Amino acid sequence: MRDRMLTADVPLGPFEGTKITVHSAKGKNARLHVRRECGQLRTTNVTTTEVPLSADVVDKFCSSCADWGPRVRPTSGLGIFMRALGGAGLLHQLQAYVEPDEDVYWTEDEVGTAAEVLRSERNAAGAEDEDYEEDDGRWEARREADELRERVLSRWRHAAGSLHRAQAAIAHFPWLTDWARPKVSAKESYLEALRTQAALFVEPAGLVVAAAAATLEKPSLPTADPAFAVLGNSSRISTGLNALWRSWQYSAEGGWEGPESRSISRYDLVHGIRPNKKGRAEALEGAARLIRSWEEEACAGAAATDSTPTVWVTARLPEATEEPSRGGALDILDGLDRWTLGVVVTWTVTADWGRRTLTLRVPALVADRLLGPSGSLACEPGGSEAVATEAGQGQPDSVRPGVFDDTAVFDRQPVTPAHLRALWAFSYAADQLYIVFSTSGGAEVLPLEVIERRLAQGWLGAIVAGASDLPESVISPWIKEVVPAPEADDDPSSGHGGVRQDGHFGADLGLVAGAEEVARRTYREHDKECNLRLLAMARGVSDLRSLDTGRSGMLPLAVWEGLLAPAPLDLSPFRPPSADRWRSGSDLPLGVLGQAQIYATNSDPKLEGKGHSPLCRYTRDRGLATSDDLLTLADLLARDDWDWCSKCGGYAVRRLTDTQLSYYRAAHRLHDIAGQLDDERTRRVPVDPDALLKQLEELADGEPGGHEDCDWDGSWRWYEVIRDLRRRAERKRGHAAS
């Protein structure tokens, strides 16, 4: 049996009875398949049905589909449960590290012998690798002992990580506890055996000496000693000796090996000095004397304290910094220095690996270092009582139907931090946007990290849907219509700096262009649908800055470019008339464009630094941040002292809706007509008054901005400009006729 196969004995808990889709050949005893393309489904006459998930159904899965489990949405409750079981999940972990591996095996005698070899080397005075002859048997024995030590420590670490992942998964799905208990017990027994073996390689006295070395203050350094004259002037000597002290202390406090492992630090002092240079040997001897004095001081500090392990300490291992969905879970012991690993191996009394909590009984000097600010573990005084108290707090909220599923919204359950931890840990599609509902905020679109922060502040709400849950019947036709946008240089008429009467004018500012830009900027085909779903979800957010989580890459840059248009708007039609023909406008009302959003890194001219678009290369294409400024087009027109970046224009515009884009185009058409009818222009081209009158009729009848059958702010000014331009066009027509 493969170690990750879903079998009928695995308890399904609250997910039993969930409807799943299966495929099978004709026949009463035919195997069930969760994938239509399964290689074991060797028939064209396939039956597709919905069945309730149960042990009997699981027992009928073909061997290939049993590895996959039911095919469901990855962010549904059942999807999270299946992900936790399959792959490198619980089913695999429960069968890993339960006994010695036939490919990675050693006997107790081999471990004891190797530990004795290394111990004798530490106790031998002046035992250094460079004193061995190549054919010396001691050198080979030490090398083999070193290798075995690292193999034992490595396997202990991996076994601890495997037990942690198994127990953490069970904590999210407590109905698996009784079923998994025998397998977990086997893993715990094997892990303890490995710990005992690994402890043979660790010298407890060396750990105490290292703790003492960490407490030493920098001594007075003999910068005037003639032995160090080869280093140069007094400044160079002081720099070299300070570096020697730091190097020695870092090495001394970082492990448990004896002084011989740190004596090599003396060579750092003469780095870059020729071996045959006069005075080099004296400097080496002086460095060796200093190191011996520091070693003696550390040993004296250790001897002055009781080395008996009497102090109880509860330590919490750090959380893994990478999720399985991002390349595999990191070992929970990663990030711990060698000294801390030695302490854990030597003095762990009890361990709850699932909760990353260890109970240690250590010497007082070691306890002081663990509890100090420089420790790499979060520790607190006390032992088994603290662990028992935490264990008595009960299991975290389990993942169940009604939290992430497509159940009726009326029956949806509030989401908790434990639910989100399970989503992060077991769903490769967790990093997206979600529609949530709460009585405090109503329906909102939020990133997962924002939801987590709110939950920590007591927020009560439910997840309605994620981006991956958007209706396929709506999303699929839209995705098929989206084609990658052409490069800007390939289509000069698409920009809003082109001809105003062009039907494509301003198209690069609209929603359609935003979707096309996402498709163009998404380089992997299988990411296209994901990014477009994120775009569709984010379009409903009132303030795009709320999508910032402080974590780079939450929203791909392609999605930000689909939400924001990088080029500044041409606001000439909305500016007042001016003697400056380059800035003179038609004083048209902003209308629906008045509340169009503008985002900039800095919109206050009084603050140092120019304003940049969130998509500017000077902001490293980071997208929006919470600290960015939000303006409107009305704000933009109200002042003329903005200090914008000349490369990006200083801001990005939230892509215009169809209504806003229609009005933007109409305003530019009207402004362009006004320019053609301007008699004061020094360079005028012939115009066709009849054609202009026809365009003016279209602009008058079109109710720009989608304001049909209603008055809108500034409509009187819009029609006043049209009437004035009509009169001017009719006069030109009369002059041409005469």
C-alpha cells in the first residue's frame, strides 16, 4: 500500500455524506474514479454521478484516485481536509519515521563507538586535524564519527518535524485522534530513541561552558603587546584583536565542542599576511595565548555554578516561516543554532511537538541564557504545569462544513484564527481575496492576512466566497473573451494621447484594457485564470489601499496593473480657458469623472520627495500600499502645484468604468471641436462645418456619462458649450456659403 493512499478506515468526520462527483465504467463492481482523465478508466462509455462520500465509496476508489482523494475546490472544507491527508500530509507522515530506515541505518554500538571517538578527541590536549597523517587511522575514525553524528542529528530533526506535522494536522481534525493514536505513539517512541542516540554526541559540560562564554564581557585587549606589531599601527592592531574576540565568542557560545574546535580562530588575526613574513608566528602565538585565557575564563565561569539540571523551562519552538503551498513545510527546528539544538537534545523531558512546546530541565546557567533576550527560543520559567495548562485548553476549532464550503450563506459559520491557520497550511490556493460578511463592515473584499488581523482584534464574521469560488458560468465566458493587450508601441491609436475622434481613444484607461493587461502580464498560462479572478474580485473594493497586507506579492503585479492605469489623464477639456494655448481648456464639468480615484505615493508638495505612481519603477513596481495617498480627479483639478515624477506622471488612475470612459471620450471630442472652431489659433486647418454640426448633434443627444432622463451636476454647462459651438459652426457654414 502506498503511504499516501486514502483508505476506507480513515474517519471522514463531519465530511461524511458530502456530495462528490465520481466517474466509472458500466458495471456493478466497477471502480470509482475522481478524475475523468484517470489512466485506469479505460473505456469511452463513462458514467458520471454524484454520490455521498463514505467509507464504502472510498473503498471503491481505484488505486490511482485514492492518492488524490475526491476532486473538490481547494478552499472548501473538504478540499482542505483532503489536502491535509494527501501528498506529504498526514497519511504519509503517520508512516514515516516510525522505525529505522533500511537505507539509513546504524546500530546502537556504532553510535556509542562514534560518540566515544569524538569524546576522546575533545579530551585529548592539542588534538587537531592538522596533526594527523593522511594514513593515520585516527583521522579516518574521526571523520566517520563526525559523519555518523550529523546523520543521527539530521534524522532526529526530520523525525521531530514529521511528528509535528502529523500532530498539527490532527489538531485541526480532532475526529482523527483515536484512529491515529497508535501510529503517533510509534513515531514518538522512535523519536525518543533518536534523541537518546543524538544526546550521546552532545557534551553537557560543553553546553554549560558555552552558556558561560555568552555572558563574558569583552576583556581589555593587549594592543601594546609587541607580538602583534606585524599587524601594523595601533589602530589596525585594535581592529584585529576586537575581531578575534568577536569571532571566538561567537564560536564559543554557538556549540558544545571543546576548545580545540575554536583554536583555529587565531588564523583570522593574520589573514592576508604572508606565511614567511617576520613576526607572523609571534602574532599567531599571541592569539593562541589570548584564546586560551578566554577559554579558561569561560570554564571558570561554568565551574562556579551548579551543572546539575534543576531548573524547569518551557520552550516554544518558532513557527515555520513557509507554507506547504509555497514549496514545502520547513523543519520546525530550522533556525535554531547548534547550541540550542544541543540543549533540546540533552535536556528535553517532555514534548508536545504538535503545539511546538518542550519542557526542559537544565542547569541554572543554561536556563539564564534560554530565558534571556538573546535566546533563539521563546521560553518561560516552569515546566510540566505550563504544558498541562495549555493542553487543557482544548483543541482548536476544527475545519468542518459551513466555514469554507458552498453551503447556504444563511448557515455559514463564523471563521476563527484556527480555521485560517488550517487554510494557510493545507490549501495551495489560500493566498487570494475573499468576500466576507460582518455586522460591523457588511460585505467586504479582503485579503486573508487582513482577516487574520481583524480576528485578533475580536472581529466576528463569515467567509462568503473566495476568488476561486466565483461562478464559473460568469467567469469562464469572460476569461475566453480576454486577449492579451498589445504592446503600447504596436498600437499608437490605443493611447489617450491619440486622435480624439478615434473610436479607440482612451481605451487603455478602461476596464477592458485592464483585463487585457492582466493577460499580457501573466506569463504562465495556468496563472491567467487565477489573476483574472483576483481582478474581478478586487474591482468591487471601494478603496484599493485596503488590499495591501504589507507582504510583497499578495496581489501579483499583473493584477495591480489591471486595476490601475499607469499613464496620467489628459484633463484639458475640464480646465478653464486660458491665454496659454497649451493649457487652455473648455471648462467642461467633470460629471461622473469627479470621483474617479487617483493614487500616489506622495500628493503633498510640502513633503520631501516627488509623488510617484504605485507602478513607477522608482517604487519598484510594488503596487498600492496602505500609506499611499488617495485623491479624486476633482482634487487634481483644484490645484496646480503638484510635484509629480516626470517619468510616471506622479500618480496612477483607477481604471475608468464604461460610464466614466464614455464621458471622458465625449468631453475630449467636444474639446477637440472647440479647438477646430477657435479663430484665434495661429495655425488652423480647414474644417467641415456640417461634419462638426453632426458630431455636436450626437454629443447633445447621447446624454454622456449615462445620465439618461435625469439632471446631472454640470449638465447646464455641458449643453451651454454645445450651443455655443453650434452657433460658431453655423457661422462658419454661412461664411463658407457666401
